[in-house]
Amino acid sequence: MLEGRSLNLCRLREFMKREELNVVLICSPENIYHFSGF
């Protein structure tokens, strides 16, 4: 379990980024341009 901890944190970070992006896009579609800059 401890060996995959860093990988899990990396995945969790990616997942949270995606979820945050989805929430922002759903709440305010005009922010698509802002996030596409990343």
C-alpha cells in the first residue's frame, strides 16, 4: 500500500483537477477559454 502512495496522490491530484474543471465548466461555460489556456 505504501509503495503506491505517491502514485495514488498523483492520480488523486489529476482527478481533483478534472473534477474542478468540470464544475467550473458546468457553472460558468465562459470559463472554458480560461481553462483551455492551461
